[in-house]
Amino acid sequence: MLAKTTQGTPPNFKEFIKSAAGNAANKVQLYGADLERALRCIMVPSKDKQPSVRMVWAEGKMVLSCETKEGNVDTTIPVQTFNGGGRMALNMDYLQEYAFGKEGLITMACTTPIAPVVFTHSRSPVVAIMPMQVIWPDQAQPEVKAEAIEEAKAKAEEETTETEEPGENEPTEQELDSKEEHEALSL
């Protein structure tokens, strides 16, 4: 989780949103109805608990895709790009909620892969959605070392085999007698 504090009483949250939208390295305009329709097309049971939408845009088109149990589902919509192409992954539920019922143009602006994506629409408040970290098709899968797996298995096995003998922490009869004598003397 990343957090960014803002100054002021109350905090000046508009400064945070303005900086994300104003200095946008990538800006895209698209129709709300197209986005909503595309999200419905790719919305299938996901292999993730929180499904993500991968959005890749360049030269007048955006490819939206979602990774499912059976494979990858994608669709393409027309967009107007500014400052070149880009890619971003967002939470499917958040994006669907935002796109629901939007008529006309939506502007999406982003600066870096970890900065919030700012959405503006003529009849709606400005909305910022945090991107999700995903493994893109052109990236290698993270390498899991066999030694780390074996070490974790050994540690888990060691923790489960260490059992306490019954009565190990219970006081013996001799300790109980001595305790009773001590209590009697202190009265």
C-alpha cells in the first residue's frame, strides 16, 4: 500500500488530484458507453479474488483484457490518445462502477504506473482509482527458487512436529506442597 500525505486543515486533496491530472504523461479520451460495453464483454469469472482489467492504448485504440481461469479475454474500443500510448491495470469492479451510465467523453489521465489514474467526465466529480500491479504478457513470471520452497516446507514441518509433552508445564506434587506450606506461613 502506498500513501501520500497532504498538508492543510482539512487536507488539500484537490492538490493531489490536480497534480495527477495536470502533469499527465498519458491522457486518453473515450466514450463512456464504449467502456461500459467493453467491460461487460470481458467480465467473466476471474482466477483472481479481485479481477483486474488490463488496458493498453496506442494510435486510436484501446485493448481491454481480463485474465480468466480458461485464458485471456479481450476486446478493443476506439479512443483518442494524447502523449503516446500506455498501459494500466485497474480493479474491474471500481472501473465498472465508474463507467456505469456515463454518456459522452471520459478523460483518463495517468502519470506513472503506481500513481492514481484520474477520470473526468462532464457531469461527474473527478475520480481517482489506484492501479493494480499485474504481470503483463511481455513480462517474465517471477522466479520461485526451489531452495526457498524447501526451506519453507522444512520450517512448517518443524513447527508442526514440535509438540508439548502433556503436563510439561503443570506443577509437580512437590511444588504444590511447597507452595501450600509457603501460603500457610505467610498467613
